[in-house]
Amino acid sequence: MAGTKNHDYHILPPDPWPIIGAFSAMALFGGLVMWMHAIPYGEFVGFAGLAMVLVTMANWWSNTIKEGHAGDHTPVVQLSLRYGMILFIASEVMFFVAWFWAFFSASLFPSAAETVGAVWPPKGIEIIDPFSFPLLNTLILLCSGTTVTWAHHALIHGDREGLKKGLLATIALGLVFTSIQAYEYIHAPFAFKGNIYGATFFMATGFHGFHVLVGTIFLIICYLRAVKGDFTPKAHFGFEAAAWYWHFVDVVWLFLFVSIYVWGGWGAPVHG
């Protein structure tokens, strides 16, 4: 019969959100550039773009959840979704490679930049003690990796209470991490501008902090879906994607802690 589906793939119907999302992203980043260059209405354009990006995300992902409930996410479709998430995380890895590259370029070859003064960290820089709040945050993220794994195993074995408790614990740890990093930034002995150490430090750790915030929101959505009864032991890609993303955030922080906090500040005076 014509139109009968005889394959495992999900052919998407026409959807306006991809094109809306593209123009929203253009407005967001265009507005940011205008704002940074003091062009009139840049702030308005940027915030309007941000609002539309958030609306697009909510509606597009809501449609994806509805497709899953409708049975459109066959094993083949789930596999393609997993490949998509893997490629997204790979792109995020390269994003952080850029910030690590900038940091190591300045720290390994300090004589190449006059502003560094042929020594790293630059003269006059007091660093954050890596074995105070940064070490505490490291332990917090490692614990959160354990709790999200607990939630995952509970889901696989049909323990929905364990799933919800594990998610709540991970969300709480993520919020504590963000709060500690905000406190650390407020009391940092160096500024973002004026020196290469501060610029590379805040760009690398700041973007990681943003990813922790995004991951926390991701997990909150998973918790709300779990409360509603979503996810089964054999169909829970939404949760699985959140767990992968959270583990990625954990691993990046370990590299940040060792390379930027410990090695990158070695020999410099510690801020009291």
C-alpha cells in the first residue's frame, strides 16, 4: 500500500524550529557583537535572540520527547540519536582544546610574549590555592559522577526511587559546585582583563562552569520527566545523553584542575 512504512527510520515532518533556531542564534551572537562594540540596540537584539533560542530549545526538544512517546524512536533511531550525542560531545571536546591550547601556548613559551615577562605565571600574579576550594570542587564533581551512575543503574534495574534520588543528589552537587566557583571568582586575586593568566584562566574555567550549569539544567529536566513516569529500562536515551554529558564535564574538570590550577600556578605566591 502506498505510504505504508516498511523501515525502522523516523522520517520527520516539516518543522519550523530549525530555521527559527538558526535565525535566533544569529540574532543572539550578532547582538552580542553589537553590544561589545557599543552599537545601538545591540543589547536588545542579543537578549531577543537569547529568548528565541530558549523558546526553540523548549519546543524542539518537546517535539522529540513526544516522538519518543509515540513510538517513533525505534532501535535504529535510538542508535542514530546516540551517534549524534557522541558527535556533539566530540565537538565540545575540541571547543575546550582551544582554551587549553591558549593556556599552554602562553605558559609553555612565556618568552614569546613580552607581557608575560618570560616567566609563568607572570610576575605579580597571586594564584588561587589549588588545594582549597578547587580540590573541594574536584571531590564534589567526582561524587556527582558516582551519583549519576547510581541513578543510571537504578533505572536499568527498574528502581525508579533510586533513579530519582540519584538525580536529586547529582543536581544538588552540581549546584554546590557552581556556588563554590562563583564564590571563588568573586574573591579571585586577579582579573579577567589586563593579563594573559587571568584571561586564559577565566575563559577555560568559566566555560566549564557554564557547561556544569547546562548539565545541571539537563538533569533537572530528566528528574521532572522521571517524576512524570518517563524512561524505561530499555528506552531512556534522554537520561543517557544527560549522563554522558555530565561525565564529559567531570573529565574536563580533572584536566582543568591538574593543568591550570596545580601545574599552571606552580611556584607562584598563593593568595592568602
